[in-house]
Amino acid sequence: MSGREEQAESGRDRMRARPLTREALPRDPPPDPPPTDPAGQPPPRPAQQIEAAPAPDVGDAQLAAEKELLALLTHREREVLVLIAQSLTAKQIGRALGCAEGTVYKHRAAITRKTGLRGSVAMSMFACRTGLVQP
């Protein structure tokens, strides 16, 4: 037997000599029983309340400015804006309006250029604030 084989054998022997048993492992304490009410029933879980974030307070001047920006949009751009607010993709908007997906992207770019809005969320919020869609 060579030196390496002897080392390998001695390593295997060491592993065999100290088998890992369940008793050797540390145990976690048992979990506490769940609290119960006088009838012995567990208390009901509190319902998770998800509250909508309050709408930002939009002053009259800002609302008037947004209405002016809305007036800059063409009829078709407003249609696209309404469908964006309904969470439709460009492909779905194209199908709904009977135009190509690329045309929808052009309308989105025009909306962004005229209003400064970037992204679907900002466009959706704008559509809600200006009354194009109901939340």
C-alpha cells in the first residue's frame, strides 16, 4: 500500500469510528403550543388589511395644469392613454385600436414628449387624476 492509500484508509477509518447519531446532534426546544381562547379554540388570525395608498393631494393649480397637458393630446393618444391605464400591453392596444404595435409605441412616445410622463404607472395616475378613467 502506498502512502496515499494508507492516508485514505485512515481517513475512512476515522469517519467510521465516529458515526453521527441523532443523540449527538443538539435538539431545539419543543415549540410553544399556540394560545387558545377559553373554549379551547385558537384565536382567529387577524385579517391582513391592505389599504390603498392615499391619493396625493393635487392642488387646483396642478390639476388645471394637467388638464392643459391633456388638451395637448390627440384623440388617438387619449385612447392609447386610457388603454394603458387599463394595463394593456402595446400588442393588446394595437389589436384593440386596429393598428400596429409600433404605432402604439409612437403614440406612447408622443404622450411622454407632450406631458413628460414616463412609464405606464405615471400615465395611469395621470389618466385617473384628469378624469379619463375611473380608479
